[in-house]
Amino acid sequence: MAKCAICEKGVHFGIAVSHSHRRSNKIWKSNVKSVRVNNNGTVQKMYVCTSCLKSGLVERA
């Protein structure tokens, strides 16, 4: 669910390394908000990441 409808940004996978150098799998989720958006004159509800909201790629309703 944590996927942007505009830029398709999703989760990132990596390895978290502790102070004692024990390694475990980690997931970084993108900052996605549920937003009402003007899409070609119609109002839709979309999941949009905050970087797309901040850059002005999306017009809020």
C-alpha cells in the first residue's frame, strides 16, 4: 500500500547494522498520504508521496 500513484515510489529494502555489527533486514516505507486530487476535472482520492505534494506535481482538491 505504501506506493505513490504519481511517481511509483515504494518501499526500499536494506540491512540494518547494530552497534555490535549484528545485521538484520530492514524496510524503509515511503511517506505516502491519502489525498483528494483534481485529476482532469474530477476529484479522486489517491495515495501520493509527500515529495510529489511538495514539488507541485499534484493539485489538491
